[in-house]
Amino acid sequence: MCGIVGMITKQKAGFYNTDLNLFKNMLVVDSLRGEDSTGVFGIFKNLQAKTIKVAAEPHMLFRTNEWEDFERKAINSMRILVGHNRYATKGAVNNKNAHPFDVGNIVLVHNGTIHNQRDFNKDVEVDSHAIAHALNEKPAKEVLSEIDGAFALVWYNREQGKVFFARNTQRPLHYISTANNFYFGSEASMLEYVVNRGPAAVEYKAHAFPVGKMMSCDTKGNTESEDFDLYSPKPIGGYQKTYLPTIHKSVPLTTPITTTTPSSTGTWTRGGRLVYGTKVLLSIGSMRLGSGDYYTCTGKMVTPSPDVDFSGSFDKELLDKEVEELASSNVYAQGIVSGSHSTSCGLSYFIQKIRPAETIPVYNKAKLPKLLWEHICKNNKCDKCGSEILTHEADMTSVKVKNLSNKFRVVCSTCVMEALDEKTKPTDIKNSNSTVQEYEQISQDLAKWTNGITSEISVVH
């Protein structure tokens, strides 16, 4: 998870000191989405771009001489400001891998993770950097339609003199338009909080950028929008893609999905089988080298159809060392369904693009596979207050498994915070002039649960 923020001035005089202060506040609050690196770029009236970035939190960037120079030039000459806070998912944490990425005519920031990085560029370490290379070489709409993965993108094209916005359903991006400025950021609540902190009488509401539309704006405030096609996997072996499946509420993790008609969201399985393109969580059992000098593996599916057999191939982007580590370690993998067949032992799936499962941190910095977390949010409510579990509040949500089964006990972020408050009442502090005493943790760090051959890291209250 990374964060994007920015603003475009509507004022003839450009940005004022108050605007730069607000931009700095946006970067600070947005660092909750990514503390590994901070970077910004600004667009001048003459359409040139200036970029600075550092592998540190925003306050460290603000203490540099480069920021002092950037801030002075922003007030005098810039029309557009874009910032980024990185949460590293691919590539080392260093200045080089921090956003923005500046390649030819393109300066880009990205929130998300893509799976086909090498289709765009094989020589760079970070997937976002590969997208910047692709946008510099090919038309933007063509590149966007080829991105397999999650993205919210903001980039500047020097040749066109415009800043562009695009996202798919897997990553958020919002905006607020006022009389003086156009603000944008990853989180609606964050954007509203920062923009509305001032003394203005109007309380602004954030709006989401539309999915599948590439929006653009030049330094004079002229805007345009174009539709673009979202990524669609190519069929393999004649198995045609139809609709992607969904996990319905109240379905235990141990129960395969068997819906045979379209749901209200237009998604379905076919004949009780997961259709092409379904993302699945996997436990790898064995690996071998195929006849074409590529690795294949077999194992069991974890979700959404637990303990069903699969065979498949690893993501071609993985190095041999990465494949061996994934197959030999006790971690989960993820992939997408490319077909299925019936055997004497029952149903079995073909899986492609197998790679380490994307994880998400939950309470006490434990990590769950993202696919499992999404399943938990859809199929569980808070055990204490009965409220819905919100996907974006994973870091303050506590999860454990009931009696080593696949049914979860989940405590929402509100109840976790209330428990923390209870543990840190003033009466618990022995000496107010000394270091505050550490409170008792309301949950242990890790516990393992088992169902068949599968197991999962979870938090015990």
C-alpha cells in the first residue's frame, strides 16, 4: 500500500505559502500509507518538471536543502505538485527506488502492485519504474490495458504538457475541487481532513476518480478524459473467460462456492467451478522441472475452494532462486485459474502465474495473505459489537481462528482501540514524570491454525 497526494492551482499567481503548508500536511498524513520513502515532483509554467525523493519519512525530506529550493520554486513558478509515500512491495528501500520515477518524457507515481512487470521492462527492480518506461515508449491507453494488477497512477508527460490520472477497481484515488485549487489523494477521509482543517466556511467532500477513464489536466486548468480498457487475461487452451467469481457473505471458508447463476454484481462460477481468471490462494506441496526447462508444482488450494487439488506453473518473472524458495518455505502462494478438469480423485484446477502471496498487515504487525483478509472481511462481523469489518482498517483489526478451525474470530478496529484505551487509563501510569509504563498487549503476536494441510498466521486475543 502506497499513497498519492497532490494539487493543481487555479490561481493566476500560482501557489502561495499556505498552499505549500497544506501540501506538506498532505504528505505527512499520507505517510500512514507508506513510511519507506517520500518523493515529490512539480510542474513549472514552462512545462518543465523537477523531482526530489528520499528513502525516509516526509519530515526528513523537509529538512533537506533540496526541499528548501523546491519549496521556493513551487511558490514562484510551479502550477502542479504531486507527492508520493512508498510502502515497499517490490525492490529494496533506497533513494533510487523511491517514487517519482523520471523516464524520458514521463514522471510517474504509482499505488499498487502489478504482476507482469517484465512485459514492460526487464531491467528495472520496481514494477512502477517499469510502467514509467512503458508510458515513455507506447501510447498510454495501450499500456493501461496491459497492466495485470492493482494501480492508481498519476504521471506527467513533458511532451504533452499534461498530468494524467488513471486507476482500476483495486486502488483508490479521490479529488476535491475548490475555488483556488484542485486537490487529489489516495484516501477520501485523509483528503477531506487536510483540506477542511482551515477556517473556510465550506466543508468539502471528496469524490472518487472514475475507473477506466484516463483524466488529464494541463497547467492552465484545461481538462479532458478518455476511456481505456482494463486488463483482460488471454484464454489458455480454448478455455474462454466469462465472469470472475465472488465470495458471498455467510459462506464458511471450508465451503466451496457453487453459485451457478450471475449475482447482483454480475459475477459467477460455472457449474460449481471457478472460472478463468479467478485469483486463488495456494499451499504448494511439491515442485519439479518440466520438459521445457520451466518449473511446475502441485498442491492444495486454500481459498476460495479449500483443499481442492491444483497443478500449475510459476510466474515467468520469478527467478529460479525465488521459485525454489517459494516451493521450499512454509509460506502461501497465489495464482490465477486457467482451467479445470475432473480426475478419479475429484476436481482439480490448472493455475498459472504462481508467485508469493501478497500480504497485508493486521493488528500487532502480523501479516495475512491479502486474499484471505478479503475473504474474512466479506464473511465475518466483529465478535464484540457486530459491525462490518472494513478492509482498509486491517492494521487495527485483530484476527484469530476459533478452535483451530477455519472459522474466524474478528475484532474490529473500534473495539481494539477501546481495549487499548482501557489498558492505558491515567490510573495505570505509576509516575507521570517518568517514561510511560508499557501496557499489557491485548493479543499475542502469532498463532498458527491448521485445516487439512493448510495453516495460517493469525493473531490471538
